Amino acid sequence: LLLLLLLLDSATVEGTSIERRRRFVDYLSQRSRQEQEQQTDRGDVRDATADVEERFVEQRLDHFASVPEVDTPTRTFRQRYFYTSRYVHSSSSSSSAASAASAAADTSTSTPSLRRPAVAASSRPVYAFLCMGGEGPCLTKDVLVSSVHCTGDMIELAKRLYDSTAHNADVHLYALEHRYYGDSYPKFYSGNGTEESPVSNDNLVYLSSRQALADAAHFVSTVVVPRAHNQAKVRVITFGGSYPGMLAAW
């Protein structure tokens, strides 16, 4: 009887803990939306995130399949990421064909006080800072402006590298949303073509840190490195806290 009571009590505590975590995530999401609405009313968010671009990259659903079926809708998905060239010098942007599409946004939204005399793009240090997404509320454009995810140390370091006479570096800023979160959900289809839930037991097998690390590796090799004007010298540094911090370290 005592063992049964302990088991029932343990199950109750576990259920309560899960419910509390769910409520806390809902609370964070609601508070984030309220803050964004308030800032938007004041014009803060619109101005601060004007240079942040929302984009998508095609990812394999299973990076470790022996014969990936990449030609079917169920084997790939679109993963969302955010990018800004706020701390990339205009001379470097103009010298890179990969960033030509975003050059106008870059020159129009960069901070004039941070601009320094032009330096040859080939001799300028190049960094790519990648904020690793994780569990929790979906990412928004403010992830590269002011958020709890990565922007404290990441943004401050980018500013210093960009404006420092000793470095005068280019720093590309990225934030990669974790698969199965936000707008980075895979889509699954049954044999008759109807869409299935991505969070069924069978479909959740692709939600793992191992797959997330492979997403990041593919993202770096196909998006981050090609964008840099000096691909041979670009230094990629990952940022994150808690679970995203483990992904960043791994």
C-alpha cells in the first residue's frame, strides 16, 4: 500500500511539473507577444528589426538515412532562420555576390556612428555568429536585436569586433530555429495524401539533438560560409543557453 501511494504521488508530482512547464512556456509566449505589440505601437520594434531578414533553408528530415528520399514531400522540410548584415562593412557587402540581394537593406539600416574608413575586404576578419534555437517560444526577428536567446553577449561582441580599430571585422549574425518549433515544422503525409500530425509517435523520431546538429552543419556549409566574402577565413561561432547552449558546444 505504501509503495502504491508513493507511485501515485510520484505520478501526480510529475504531471504537475509538466503542467507547470507548459503554463510557463505559454506565459512567456504571451508576454513576448504583449511586449512586441507595445513596442510596435511605439515604433521601437519596427525600427530595431528593420534590417533583420526572415528566410528558410531546405533541410533533410533524416540526415542519417542510408538512402535519403529527398524527392518526396515527407523527407525534407523548410527550416526558418534570421539574418542581419548590421555589422558587415558596406565595402565587404558590395564585394560579395551572395549578399548583393541584401545590400540595400544593409546600407540603409546600418548605424552611421559605427562606420569606419574603408578597408580592403580581403584583409578584414570575417565572423559568423550563429544563435542556436531550442525549445520554447518560436523565434521572431527580435532574436537578433533584443531577446533572451543570444543577443546579450553575441550582439555586444559583434559591436566590439565591428567597431574596434584593432579588428575592424565583419560580423554576420544568424539565428537558426530548431526543427519542430515555430515555422520549422516538417510536414507528413499518409498514403492517400492527407496531412498527418508531426507530433505523433512515429513522426517524432526525427526530433533529436543529433538531427538538430546535422541541421546546423548543413546550414553553416550551405548558407553561412557561401555568404561571407572571404569564405576561406570565416570563423563560425555558435551561441546558446541551456539546451541550445549544449548544441552550441557540441
